[in-house]
Amino acid sequence: MVHPMGRKFTFELLSLCDNMLPWRAYEVALVNRVVPDDRLPDGAMALAECLAGWNEWQLRQTKPVF
């Protein structure tokens, strides 16, 4: 995970072990999206349904790229 956030920021994050707010985690590319607590179940289901709609073989082919 060093590459997207940068070595200095990653070292600071691991060294200090501070809690991070969700929006900050999004800003530094630690997470892909942030949703309010009350929309979390719906957001997770929407993402799962989207992924479930893809061809399994094609989805598996994209994973090694990243």
C-alpha cells in the first residue's frame, strides 16, 4: 500500500497508529468510497449487486492487473 499514499505518509501512518477519519482515508486513496453509516447496508448491497452482474471470468481477469 506504499505506492498510492507515498512512503513518507505510509511511514507516518504505521508509526503513529492514529485513528483516521473516513474522508481522510478517501483523500489518501486508502479506501475507494465513503458512505454515511445509515446508507452503509444499501451501499454495500448496490456494490455487491453490480459486481455480481459481471461475467465471473472477466472479473477474475481484472484482479491480477491491480
